[in-house]
Amino acid sequence: MKKLLVPLSLALAQMFAVGAFAQATKTPVAGTSKGEADASGAMAASSAKATKAEKDAAKASRKPEAAAAAKTERAGETNESMGKTKAATPDEKAAAAAARKASAAAAVKKGEIKSGEK
């Protein structure tokens, strides 16, 4: 019974907590139309939408600065290790694998690592 009741009560508490902490919406004050500011400032006055010409002018003024910023190199974007790695030969890989296997076998023999056998 506890196994069923505890999770259900936690889920129910979460459902009520979401509603309790949700932001309350204020209804418009009588006499104001939708979008107008009321006396208490609960609703902001609506701003005029920008025209296509105004948007294009703003975009054109930002474009040269953005293009220059895109061409400059920023910190942290360079990969200094690129091309400096050395590929291991198959013989080196086999030697490294044998060394790992030998060290693991020694650790199992000492009892530091359990071999899975019981």
C-alpha cells in the first residue's frame, strides 16, 4: 500500500505546486482595451510594429559589423593539435594491448581485480 500511496501523493503534490507557482494573469481593467496600459502598470502599452523598410535599414546597418566579426578569429576556436598526432603502427597497437592484458592478468592474480569467477 505504501509503495502505491507515496508516489501518487508526490505526483499529486507536484501537480498542485505547479499551479501555485504559476504566474497569475491579470485581466484588463474596465474601460481599457486589450493591449493598453492600465493605471497600475500591469499591462504594457502596445508598441507599433516595425515596417519592412525599418527592418531592412536596421539589418543593413548591422551587416558590415557582423561580417567583420565573422571573419576575425575568436579565442578558443583554433585547433592547435590538428595534424600533430602520430598514428600507431599495428605492431605498436599489438604491443600496447599485450601490455594491458599482462598488467590486468597480474592485478587479477594479486586479487586487486575480481575476475568474475566466484
